[in-house]
Amino acid sequence: MNFNKNTRISTLIKENKDTIDVIASVNKNFLKLKNPILRRVLAPRVSVSDAAKVGGVKIDVLIEKLEEIGFKFEGVKSQKVEPQERGIKNMQETKEIKNLVKLDVRPSLDSGVDPFEIIMKAIKVLKEDETLQIINTFEPIPLIRKLQSKGYESWTERPEEGVVHTFFKKNTAKWVDNEVEEIVKKSPLNFEEQLDFFGDNIKKIDVRQLEMPEPMVTILKEIETIKKGQALFVEHKKIPQFLLPELEQRNFNILYKEIDCNHTILLIFKNDN
């Protein structure tokens, strides 16, 4: 199987289970991928490039290890060292931060619970003069990327082996509750017209009966198989707000149609760009 820097870890694991051991050899915290629940939660969100950053190694190291188990890399290998930390600040400076809000997500991960919603709830009530400190066992690259796009500055510290502190602070006074929905609404495409356009090239799934975070995990898994000219039709309870930035980042369009207060249908497909 061919892969590139943006290939999701979940795709590689699906192709070859040895991927878990390879990734873990770079960073032992990735042994969490052996847990089926955590694997469904984490692997779809982390690319090869992200995994290298989390492990604090050059991406070439990870590429070579994946090639050793039969994968073929597409693209130009970089000789640059991947940054091990983002926005590094002096630890003494961090200790002097006022209004520090601490959130340890390690128990959630150890119990197989996705801490994403817990973190986003904490972020949503975070005041302008407060700084959120997330305590984890690895650098949460997807979360950093998401919150930076919303105007948060972040930096990471590693006070001891196997412990990572990631800090988030608002650098804007504006928080738009409906911002994620704008990702959908800004599309000029019509739901019914696009549905007719794809015709029989549609795969249908129903996630209404699944418990969180299974709907999001299931959709992310399914879109990995969607090619240009195909679409994923999803029966959902509501607009999946936390999923929208992930889809936009992966260059997918998403349209929706509300049937009633507990039923929304989604149409997800690749952008032409």
C-alpha cells in the first residue's frame, strides 16, 4: 500500500496491524492504539506527520519504519527535523501564570473515553484571563490545530518522561457558537441537486443509535474509502459539530438537511479542488 505524510494512522492499521508496533517503537505512548476503543478514537485523527510530531522525531524515521513492514512512501522525504514542541515557553514563566485551569485527561483515555468533548466544554467556558492546562501523555496535535484555527495560542511542556502539558489561552475576545455550522452553510451547493448528481455512487450509513463518540469515529472511518465521484450519505440525530472542522481540513464537502429535531441527513464528498 502507498502512503504519504497526510495518510491517517487508522488507514495504515487497517492495512497492516504491525503498524501499531511500528508507531509504538517511536513513542511508547502509542501503545494505547492496542486498545480497540482508543484506537477508534485516536487513529482516525492522527496523520503520519502528526505521529512524528507527537513522537518528537523526524518524519523520515517514521517513514522508514513503515517501509520496513511493506508500505511504500509517495513524496519527497524531508531531512528537516520535525519540531518536538510548539510555541515553547519557559517553565518558570508558566508557573507564574495566573488563573490557570488544569484538566487531566489521562484517566479518561485510560478508561477508553474520548476526552475531546470534555476539553471543548472547558474551552468554551474559558475566560479571557484564564489559561487551560491539559495534562496528557502525548502532544494533542489535532486539538492544537483545531484551537489555533479558532484564535488560541498554545505551547507545550514536558516536565517529565511520559507527561505532556499543553496550554491554551484565548488571544481573541470573539467566540462564535455557530461557527462550526458556517462550515456547512457557506457551501453554495444544493443538497437535493448533489444527491441526484451522485446517483448510485452513494454509500449509506446510519449512526443514530450509536453512543458518543462512535458516530464521529464511524464517519471518519467511512470517508477514508470515499473517492472523487462518490459520496457518503449519513443518517444522524443532528449536525455533528465536532466533526465539521475535521472534514474541512481533509478537503471534504458536507451538506445537510434537517428532517426533524432528532433526525438530520448528511451528504459528505470530496472537494474538486
